Amino acid sequence: MKQGIHPTLYPVLYVDGDHEWTGVSTLKTGEVREIDGVPHYVVRLEISAFSHPFYTGQKKLVDTAGRVEKFMRRYGAQLEAARKKK
């Protein structure tokens, strides 16, 4: 890596409700928590994979039909009419 062109990375503690995990980020916050003797900036998240309805299974996909089926449902009558004219 070239020196001096990359942003500085800081140890970060991500907090989403009851879930906490460590990582690195360029973000610095005013709140600091020490973990194993290393100060980590605390980043509070409103939503993550632990709380997002898609990942938790609380929300189901409504559209189960494929793209071709949706297209045929919308424009199938027009395609049939065009075929009959020929």
C-alpha cells in the first residue's frame, strides 16, 4: 500500500440494541469504551443485520412470482392481440 493516501482506521464498537461487535472504521465519536485495554469509539446503530426485518425473518417477501410471470400477467393480453392481428 502507498503511504499517506489511505484514511486512518480506528477501533470501533458497534452497538445495536442488545448486540455489540467490534470492527474498524474511519468514524470517530465522542463516546469511548475500553475493551481489553484498547479504547474503542462507540457507534450506535438504528438498524443492522441483528434488527432488520429482512434478516430476522419478521418480514416475508410479498412478490414470489418471477419477472417473466409478472411481465406476462401485465402485457400478456397485448401480446396475444398482436399475434392474432398477424
